[in-house]
Amino acid sequence: MIVTPAVAATPAAASAAPSYRACYDGTCKFTFRRPVSFRVSARLFGFSRVYVSKQYVATFDQDMVVVRAGNSTAYLSEGGSGWIRANRKKRLSFRVLAITSKGATIRFG
């Protein structure tokens, strides 16, 4: 008699990518481990997509959070805040709350 191990099914929600829909209006907080991108209101901000990642920046010899939107890029260390603005529209402001070896936490709004 051959016995095969039982394989537990993983719910679809557990493997689904996180949703950043709450960020559409420019107000949200999340922790990320991999680079992420999400949509924002082009009518409000003048650009429609924001890219967020954690990168090692040799110039400063530390990990930093990089926020890209439109033609602008901001590099922020832990506790740093900044904003991006396009075409005299509303500012998209953000603050880096924490940077760890596994990822970072950022708050928009």
C-alpha cells in the first residue's frame, strides 16, 4: 500500500496580490517588501501611476525608499518626508515611517 501526503489547498485570497485601491485618492499607508506600483487620480495629481521601492543608495551608504511619479523621483531615508507635484495640480505627499532589512512602511497623504 502506497500512502501519499495530503496537500492542503491554499485559498485564492491568500495568494492574491495586495490591493492599493485605497491609495487612488493619495491617502494610504502600507508596508511593502517588493517594488510596488499603484494608480492615483490623474485629474487630481497630473500623473496616474506611482512606483515605490526600497533601494540601496551607495552615495548615502544606506537603504532608502524611492518614490517615482510622472517625471519626478524622490529618495527618502527613514523618517523622511517629501512630495511630488505635476502641472500645478495637487501635491502627492508621503512620509517613510520605517525601513527594515525586509522592506519599508510608507504613508501617503
